Amino acid sequence: MTGRIPCSTRRRRLVRRLSFLLAATLPWAAPAQVQDTAEYLRRMDLDGDGRVSPDEYLQWMLYAFDRMDRNGDGVLEPEEQPGGRGRPITREQQKQVIRARFHRQDADGDGYLSARELMAPPR
């Protein structure tokens, strides 16, 4: 044993940490708050086609990261994260987490999220 944590375990930990960061930040992000499913879909669906594309989802979900990145360097340092601790997280790492979450939520595999898929519990 080398004492190293397997990549899949590190990835899962990163996903959990970033999910926490997103959940912890969104309540503070008043412009991003929504009250019901229809409003949630309407605000994420930038082109108004009734579904959310990967790019629309990514743009919406990066809002929290950008709000937390106070110095605008594309990295959330521990002091920028809730609780003031954790490993630095780059915007690119966050994008990868968000893309993976999108694909897990896309239950029917059509490449878009419907209102039903958006509101389903995380998979």
C-alpha cells in the first residue's frame, strides 16, 4: 500500500465538497433563488425551448462558484469556502463536477434536462 487515496475516492470527495459549497452558497445568491419548478426551469432555460442544455445548466451552476471567488482568480481558496477550510478548487474542476451531475440527472439520456429531471433528487 502506498497510502494514496484511489482516484475514484478522491473524485467522490471532491464532488461532495463542491456540492456542499454550491448548496451552501446558493441561499446567499438572491438572484439565483427560485420558488417553484416552473420558475426554476424558466430561469435556467436561456433559449426558452422548455428544456435545459448542458451549457445552460453549467452557466447557472457556476454562478455560486463565481460569487464565492472573491478575488476572481478562478480558484476557490480555503478562505473563500464555507467554513474557511478545504483544498483549493479550480473553476475547471467545478465545471467537471457540474457536467457529471448534469449527466446523472439526465435520466432519459436525451442530452437535456426537463423540469421533472431538474427537480428529481440527485442521482
